[in-house]
Amino acid sequence: MSQPAHTDPRPAAGQRPLKYGAAINEALAIAMRTDPTVFLAGEDVAVGGVFSIYRGLAEEFGTKRVVDTPVAEAGLAGLGVGAAATGLRPVIDIMFMDFIGIAMDQLVNQAAKMKYMFGGSLRMPLTIVTVAGAGTGSAAQHSQYLEAWFCHVPGLKVVMPSNAYDAKGLLLAAIRDDNPTLVIFNKRTLGVSTHVPEEDYELPLGKARVVRTGRDVTVVASARMVAESLAAADRLAAEGVEIEVVDLRTASPLDSETIIQSVRKTGRAVVAHEAVRFAGFGAEIAAQIQEEAFDRLKAPVGRVGAPFAPVPFAPELERLHVRNSDHVVEAVRAALAWRKS
């Protein structure tokens, strides 16, 4: 179904607030009710999953459609590829994004390439869902954002919802898409509520959204860093600085047009993501900005990303590692202060 007219994720009077995790659950329930070929498989999903976002699905749809699997991500991903190739629409849950490395061959060399290798005669409606992000004391092996790995692979789509409204609409679109799609949810956002309509709706994959308009600096953000960028915008507004915030929604396909249009208006750009800054996906966005809007840039493109280090377990060190609105503010001020010699 198409996107409803109301697209502002922030709940207003009379609107229905729903937590991010509950929006994921609702999207899956709608997809499974409307299409008998949709099923969910993963470790502990029948009992709700490690974050309880699948609670109640096994009771409604049974354990033949909400399938608990062994702790074997390679086999789980292979199950999804095979099921999708034979006409089903599997949703495969990789408990933490860090574990996806075990399934790289199935996703990168099989799912992403089979449609191409069969001359387009084969569909691959596989959805891989996972959670990512630091700041929860989960240490180095349960806290990474690794979206850049998958954006580099032709044939895969990469979705990064920043709020509950987008999580529902983008997940429904991903499940109904005929291509393999990785949907990355943020751990720290699972309990955050925004306005979510009850009806069935989809948001287009490959379309960014300007969530705040401004004239001075464009901040291109993904996932949790959208909220951090909006918080930075509120702080800087008190100083008379107007930030335009672009929510990527999907990293691949990338909506370069919306990004470039915004940067050509403001003349300055900052890219913000939670992943490690070095070789992060933000570098691709920065490159496209300088290629397409160099004549309008008043300062180098700034980047906000995590240090080149594993995510620490110690709370004091993790707080230093995780990016937040302070880092966005700092990058915006640097862009505004830059002057050509």
C-alpha cells in the first residue's frame, strides 16, 4: 500500500504514539496477515527475540511461520536465500549486526548476485533484519554499525530507520520488495515512541527525507544520529544557526538528489553516522557532495563518526566512543568557522 498523507514522525495531539520495537512487531504482523508466503526465522524469535520485539507473533502465526533456529547464522542466511529463491518471502533475524560476518558468503555472494546471474529470471525477496549500535554496555562484539560493508555490494539494499514511523513503513516496503534488503534497527531507539498510524503503509526505499529545514548547514544523518542532529539543531538555533537535517532512511539505494539539493542551498555539509568514521559510509556521501556541489561549497564537508577503535565495555570509555549531539554541534561550528585563505 502507499504512504499515508501524514509523514511527520513526531506524535501530536490525538495521534498514536508507538515504540520503535512495537512498530517493528506491527509491521511483521501486517506482512504475515496479508501474505501467507512471509515467515520469520531466527534465534529465539518464537519467544520474542532477545529484545522482545517479536513477542506474540508465534502465538498468532504458529511456529511454522515464526521459526526458532539453531545458533548458526550461516545456516540461517542460507535458509533465507533458498526460501526466497523458491517463492517465499523470508524475514531472517540476525540477533546482533556483529554476527552477520558469519553469513557473509550467503548474503554477499549468493543473495546479492543470484538475480543477476540468472538473467533476472529469479526473484530474491529476502529481508534480513538486525540490530546495531553502541551505548548499551554490550561491548566490542555486540555494538557495531557495519552498514558500509553492505552498501559496497551491488544487489543489496540497506535500510536504516531512525524512528518508529519509518521502521514500520520501511520494513513493510522491504518485505514486499523483490530484492535482498538489509534492515538495520538501532538498539537505543527500540523504546522511543513516535507517531505511527495503525494502517498498512509503505515508505519508498531509496528516498531520503528532509526532517528539518535550514539555511546555514546541511547535516546528513542516519539512524540514531538523526535524533542527535535534531537535538544539535535545537541548540544551535539559540545561536541563530539554522541547520537543515536530512534523514537518509536508506543508505542503498542512496537518494543523492535530495542530499545535493540541500547542500547546494546551504553551501555547507556535515555527514553524521554512528559507525567508525574511517572508511565509513559517510565518506561516500562526502565524495558525492564534492563531485556534484563543489561549486557551491563554502567549506570542506565535515564528518561525524566513531573513533577507529572497538567499542569499549567500560561505561566511561563507551561514553567517549559514542557519537552524540555534541559532536554534531562541533562539526557544524567548524564548517561555519572555515574561511578560504
